[in-house]
Amino acid sequence: MKRTAFAAVSSIALIASSAAFAEPQAEVLHWWTSGGEAKSVAVLQKEFADNGGTWTDMPVAGGGGDAAMSALRARVLSGNAPTAVQLKGPAIQEWYEEGVLANISAVAEAEGWADVLPASIAGHMKCEGEWCAAPVNVHRVDWIWANADVLEANGIAMPTTWDEFNAAAAKLQAAGVIPLAHGGQAWQDATVFEAVALGILGAEGFHKAFVELDEATLTSDAMVAVFDQMRTMRGYVDANFSGRDWNLATAMVMNGEAAFQIMGDWAKGEFMAAGKVPGEDFLCASTPGEGFLYNVDSFAMFDVDGDDKKAGQDLLAKLIVGPSFQEVFNLNKGSIPARTDVALDKFDTCAHLSADDMKASSENGSLLPSYAHGMALRGAQSGAITDVVTAHFNSDMSSADAVAQLAQAVASSY
Amino acid sequence: MTEWLENQLPKMVLAPSFIAVLVFVYGFIGWTAWVSLTRSKLLPKYELKGFVQYDKLFASPRWDTAFGNLFTFGILFIVIAMVLGLVLAIMLDQKIRVEGAIRTIYLYPMALSMIVTGTAWKWILNPGLGIEATVRGWGFENFSFDWVVNPDFAIYTIVIAAVWQSSGFVMALFLAGLRSVDEEIIKAAQVDGIPTWRIYSSIIIPSMAPIFLSAFIVLAHLAIKSFDLVIALTGGGPGYSTDLPATYMYAMAFSRGDIGQAASSAMVMMAVVFTIVVPYLYSELRAKNHG
């Protein structure tokens, strides 16, 4: 009897104390474990601690997030979800449909997120109109990187159309330079493919094809032309490209072995780490065509119990979108802030170009999600498209066959 | 009491592992079969939807490639590894001097993990680094050996690496088999003046039938569950030309969040294993019952 009384009193005390202090707690599942990325997370961790929170780190490395997703699945199935999870694009909606995401609209409205985030990016962070995730950064995918010396030596300017690119590549090939540094991994094939598709289909066509999965667009002549261009570009990569990692391809551009690389702005980090200067040693430009393909990392907030965890979630959301974190994090990571009101004084010229283009494309409606990096479509659909893209690029499949397969693969991926 | 304990003890000792196998092997096979009949995506759902996942699976060109590769790879791997292993074993059986050392050398690849084998062969076969570059460096400018980057031939590079890894092991199995054949019979044959090749083909090899079966079973299951070798050597590429059912299943389950599709491919893989293993088990059990 005495014992139960004691237990009751102490549990009341516990409830009282947790209500009174509600020390913010957050368990954060992410896969930013390598060099610059780990540094970037440490920034957030420190800010969180400075605001009185307790951060439980749960890094799961490996497989580009596959391992982390397996861990998340296990945690959710056992009814013990982490506070925040590094998720992006439609995956957020997919988890929302499983009924496990939290509503952080209170924080988002207090902080005025709607005013500072580009509308199409904000759209990814909302689940049926309520905020459920916080964006961290914006990576641009449709970049073309070039070795400045190689271009100068061959009298070539950065291409602004795909025809110009082809002409430049032919010239480089004749001069004995590999025109396009590329790694034959499915996601890299898809990255090049979507850059080409954006250029040839235009922003509207890209949206129809890779966001709406409109069958007419997927089977259009323009899509055949996209595959034709991919076939042409297959001729511009060296014979040895199969399975090469993207950073080795970047190194080929750096040391002048190759002239161009089409890759997201994480490639910039490689150039910078090697002490190269943008505009002098290497050049950055958007790939030929109008538009901006974004790859936005974000943290989705999961439903958690307990005031301390909820307080931690709110604090975390506030800090993630806060201007100071957005600046420091993105300086480390090589991307640009998701919010548009952060001063870019400390950023390099490529980041400025990226930010300007993001603003402009947000206004004219050509700010589009990257399909190759899981922003536009769910895993099954984007995977089905990538299968066709990589099979076409790595064989002698005709463009017409590829288009037919594309439509079939998309139709059967639901 | 003690008598009762004596009778029950073996059952009690075996019960935990029996239950574990029942739940974790057969229970989860049943679970996978169930999930393969649903439209599970990110998380498993349990509402049955019929055979949609199997329809999708057999309509997918990528699965076609993966499934075809299983047979190309499996048959070539098993046949070449067995033939090579047998030849090596017969050669070692000729009472040569440093047999122990040579046997160890051939057996050693088995000690490496498939990841190491795959990575090493990836570099050896890479046209810009390995054999092709070396031979060209010797002055044969037209020499070409680019299988690993050629989608039509890449699957054969997996066969090469797998054979390299496993044939030493097969050799050891066969060597043990060769040694277990009764010396007396061989001596009698030699006295009768029968040529050596005839002794091997008519006496020794036929008496090694059980060893062939064991080697086949071991190699077949290695072939079907091959995963790490493909991941390390080609990553399933170029394109998806070297995908195997195991890598397909992994991609669907863990990269694409398509658990239903992954489950259906796992069930098909299991069906393949059963078609090989069940006849073997059947013959084994029958032989025991009669013996």
C-alpha cells in the first residue's frame, strides 16, 4: 500500500516536472555521415543544444538512405518513431498516408514559412494543407560543370543549347579530350536524362511527363528526341564509364581529362575541396534550356508522445528553417538556402547563380522537382522510368523502343 | 523421474531451435507469400489483392533480364566450376610432390568474401586499368577485353569471378571423393592393364556420384543467392544487364519502397530453389527409408 502511494506520488511529481520544464528532446534519424554533411548536421546539433534541447543522434549510413529507410520502417512498425527523419519529396506524402506524421503548422505559421519559401518547395512540406516537414536546403540538379582551361584551349563557350553542346563535344573529341565525364550508375544516367529532358521538353513538358506522368507527353516525338540526344551523348563519354562514382567523374573534369560533367551542385563541393575557384578553374552553368530542377532535403516530423518530445520537435522545426542555420548549413553542404531571404554574401558565384535562377523560375513557373533524385515521383514510378533510361543508355535500344517501354513501365508501376 | 527426463531431454534441448526455425524460416516464408499477394508499398499491408504483383513482375523487362541472368549465370557457373574442379582434383591426385601447398593455393579464394573478389575482379576487368590496359601496354593496340562494360557480356564476368572463387572448393570436395575410392579396385584395374583415363571415366568418377550431387547443391544455392558479388563487381550494370533476382528483390524492397513487388520476386526465387532442392531431398529421404 505504502509502495503504491509512493509510486503514485512520484509519478505525479514526474508529470508535474515534465510539464513544468518540458525540456525539448529530439531523436533525429539521418544519413548525413560523410565529411561536409556530418559537419552540417553538427551545426544543427549545436544550435539545438544552445537552445536547451537534448539531441539524440541516430545516423544510419549506407545505400544512399536505403539503410536509414529500413531502420525507419522498423521503428514505425514497432510504434516508436523518431522525432524527425531526413526525408524528401513524395516520400513525405507516402509516410503521411501511413498516418504517422505530425502537424507542425503552429510553428510554421508563427515563423511565417509561407512567405519565405518558394511556393513549389513549400508544397512538398505540406500534407493535405498542414505543414509536416521542414526544408533544409535546395540542391540544383541541372548543372553543367566545365574545366575552364580545357574550354579556353579549344575555343569553346559554355553551351546554351543542346546543339551547341553537341558541336562543342564533337570538337573536344577531335582534340582528344573526353567531352563528358560520366559515371555509368543508374541514378547518374537519370540525372543526365532529366537535364536533357528539361531542355528539350521545356518546363511545361517536363512537368507533364515526370510529375503528372501524362501518357501523351511520355510517348511524344519530343520524348523520342530526348532519347536521341541521350544516344548522341553516349558517344561523348569514355569507354570506361561503367560503374564509375560521380566524384571520380568530377575529378576527370578537374584534372582536364574531361571537359564537362552534368551533375547536381554537390559536385561543386568536390571542386572546392580540391581548392579550385569557380569562374577561374571551373565553370558552372545551368544545362541548356529553361528551368530549375531542385532536390530539397528536408526533415519530416513524426508523431511522438510526450511534451518534451513535442517541444523538441517544434524547436527543431524552428531552427531548421531559421536563417542562421540555413546559411551555415548550406555553406558547408554546397547547396543554397531554401528560404529566399537569407543574405548570400558568404556564398560563391555558383550559389548566387543558383539562388537568382531559383527566384526567377519560381516566378515563371519553371521551378520543378527533380525526378532522378526522388522529388517528383514515388519510388516505384521513378524507379520504373530510371530502369528504361539506364537500359537505353547502356545498350543499343532505339529511341522509339525506349519510349514504348517508358509508357509501359510507367503504366505498370502503380 | 530421471527416466522421464532422459526421454524428454533431447526434445527439450531441440525445442527452442525447432521453434525458432518454425517461426523465422517457415513463418516468414508464409508472411512473404501473403505480402506478395497484396499491394504493399512502403509498409506491409495485409489486404489480399490476388496476383497483381506477379503480373507486374512477369511484365517487367528488368525482371526478365534478372531471371534470365540467373539461368545464364547459374548454369555456366555450376558447369564450369565442376569441370574445372574435377580437372584440378584429378591432376592433384597424380601423387605430385607439393600437393599440400598447391591445394591450399587453389582453395584460398574461398577464404575471401565475395565483396573482395568482386572488387578485385572489377579492377582486373576494367578496360582502363586491368587486363585490357596491360595487354595494350605491351604493344597489342587492338586487344580488347571490355566485357565488364559491355551489357551483352557483363554477366560472363560475374561467371569468371564466381568460378575463380569456388572452383578450388569444388576441387577439394572432388579430391576427397577421389581419395575415398577403394584402392584395391584401382590396383586390380591397373594389374589388368586398363589405361588411366579408363580407370577414371569408368570406375572412379561413377563411384563419386554422391559427391557430384553435393557439389551441385552447394554451387546451385551459391548461384541463386548470389548478391554481394554482383553488387561489388558491376552494381547490376551496365544499365541493369547483370541484375540477378536477389539484386532485383533488394532494389524493390529497400530502394523503391515496393514491398509487394519484392515479396513476389522472393517467392519466385524460392520456387526456383525448391525445384532444385526438393528432388534432392526426396531422393535422400527415400534412400534412407529403404536403407
